[in-house]
Amino acid sequence: MMPTSIPAAQGKPVAFVTGAAQGIGLATAERLAHDGFRVVAMDRNGERLNVAVDLLVAGGLDVLAAAVDICDRAAVTAVLDAQPRVDVMVCAAGIYNDARFLDLTEDAFRAMLEVNVIGTFIPAQEAARRMQAGGRIVTISSRGALGGTRFAHYVASKAAVIGLTRAMAMELRERQIAVNSVAPGFTDTPMTRSAPAEMFAAWEQLEPGGKAATPDLIANAIAFFAAPSTQFITGQTLFVDGGKSLGGQGI
């Protein structure tokens, strides 16, 4: 489903959020809409996305749904071109699954890189091509980029996102486009809830506060980088994990 091409209100900024059907992406879409953006919520699960966006619209928010595979460049460009401007791109789509390093297959590794890295690269690149000075790109990495057990492919993908963010920031700074990353710690989302209940509970106990972050806490950090007032900040990765990345046992 393509978003309806409706001219944004005079001067109203437009933000695009991938992975917006649930979790951090959905919380971000809602937060940015409250902050005054027209938000185009993007996700490959059209049914789930439409339900989520309908609820936001019913609450009076300016949000459009676009069912799209973020690894399909033609589909991504069509979504971007349906709007009169591109002010912010938030690359929040991602996947995770659990596997020991010695059991990982090439197919599992490639699938992780395809969504988490290529699925960040394509929307970010196409957004940058359409942005004017003052544009902002926010990627989503993870505290997991620092390392961990049972998800080497995820660690590699999220470390790559941090490197990509810095490289994009260096190339785009002359165009005054800021690129930053938010690295969440363990967060209560449908993705993490897919783990067995006992595993989720054990992970929570490893957190400094004894519980997972909520998606809206991560969305607050994303909204910070999406704000025009932070334009002078670029190439940075902000860990939002209650201090877990300062040291201690990782997951």
C-alpha cells in the first residue's frame, strides 16, 4: 500500500520512519507526530502497520501508512517521492534471532545483514538524495554492537550500522545533513518478547534497573536527533541503556 500523496501543511516537516508497525519504530512515529511532523510510517507488514497507524490517526496525529520492503529501492523511492519534502529519515527496521556462533549458517548471517545493514543503507541514501540543508538521518544500532553471546550475526550487523553512520556523517556534513545513531539497550518490544518468557526475565535481571526499557524511552532519544535544534551534532552514537554499556555482564 502506498501512502496517499497529500501536500504537507505549509512549512510542516515530513519524517519517515521504517519498522514503524510496532516496537521502537511505532513509538518513534507517534513521538515525532506529537512533535509536529507529518510522519510516513513504513513497514513490510502492511496489515499490522495499518492497524497501528489507524489508531494514531484516530488520536488526531498526522501519520500515513506505507507498506514497503525497505530493501526494495524502487519501493522506497516511490514512498519518498509521494511527499513534497524529506526532512527526517529514521531507520528503525531490524530483525534479531538467537543462535550460537558455531551453529550460525551463512544464510542466517546474510539475512541479518540484509535487513539490518542494507535496510538502513537504502532508505538513508535515498532520503539524503532528497534532503535539503538541515536534513537529519537517525539510524538504530544497539548496545549489542559492543559484543555478546548467542547473536554474533546481530552484533556484526549493528556494529556495521555504527560504522555506516559515521561514514555517512562525514560525507554529508558539507551538505549540512546530520547523521546520528541511537543504540538501545534491552528494550521491551515484540521482537524481544519473541524469546522464551524465562529468557526474557533473565535478560531483564541483567539490566541496571532490573527491567527492560520501554520503546517510548528510546523514541525520546531518536526525537532528540530528529529535532532541528540538534543539527550541529553529527556522526554520534548515543547509548540508551540505563548505563549497562558502562560495564558488567552483557547479553
